Amino acid sequence: MSNKIGFLTVFALVISSQIGSGVFMLSISLAPYGAYSLISWVISGAGAVSLALVFATLCAKFPETGGPHVYAKHAFGPTAAFFVGWTYWIISWVSTTALIVVGVGYLTPFFHEDIQSMRLLLELLLFTVITLVNLRGIATAGRIEFLLTVIKISVLLAIPVAALFFFDRNNFIISEEISSLTASQILARSTLLT
């Protein structure tokens, strides 16, 4: 079993970690904000790039394995590093659970309405599949992640191209329910969603 992955797999892992599963549901949440939603994407993108640059700098300064708790150890000591490490680990478990719930939520429209009774079973099945893939090793998980990233990016490119045929500038008007807010309030709300 190989414990190494190549550049494309690492690239796919980074892209996939930045483009979460909620990205396909986000357009529904951002629709009321009209053109402000596009500005919020730019603001969030700048924040993500800034965070990536911070981690790149820290990684170059402290070339140790271990993740964010290594940086906390150098800055705040071993106690803070302990809590950062455990918090990061717990968040990983919680985010996996959220991913499973969202994944089953995506499948719901493809089935009869009785899927609600099978929801827990489907969530357990998806959790088992993810666990088995991870048990096969990083190379197998990396190949599957690469495939899923290609699918995700293909869909994210296909949707805007298809939307060009249905373009209507009236879709960029903010909804009446938020029209009483100031521009900065609208931007703050829409940026928090992205």
C-alpha cells in the first residue's frame, strides 16, 4: 500500500477542501442579494487567499508535520497546541458528519418522498463507504478525491455556461425583503454565506 500521493492529487485535495459540498446549494441562499452576491464571492475569495498565504508562510517557517497545532505550539506553548489539535480533530469529525447529511440531502430529489424513512440508513451507508475508502490508504482516497474534484469542477463550469442561455439581468436585483438594509449590511450578510 502506497503512502504517497502526487501533485495532482494534492491539488485536487486543496481544491476540494476550498469548494465545499454546500456550494451547490449556495445559489438559493444568495439569490435574494442580487449583484451583491458576486461582490461577496470576491471578498470571500480574497479572505481565502489571505488565509492560504498565512498557512504557506507558517509552513515555510516551521517545516514540521502535524498541522495547525504545530504553529500554535510555537506561538502559545504546548497547552494551547493541545487544545488546537483536539479542536481541529473534533471539527474534522463534525464536518464529515455534515458532509454526509448534505450528501444524502442531494440524493433526496432523485427518490420517492419515502426517502425520509431511509435517510439514516443512507447516511450510515455513506459513512461506511467513506470509512472504507480511507482505510484503503491515502493513495486510494486521493484517487477518489481527484475523481470527485473533476466531477465537481465540471458541474461548476457547466452550470454557468448553461445559465448564459437563460441570462436575465433582472435576476441581479435584490429582493424586497432585504431592500431596506444598507449596502454594507447586505454585503456583510451575503459574504457570511459565501
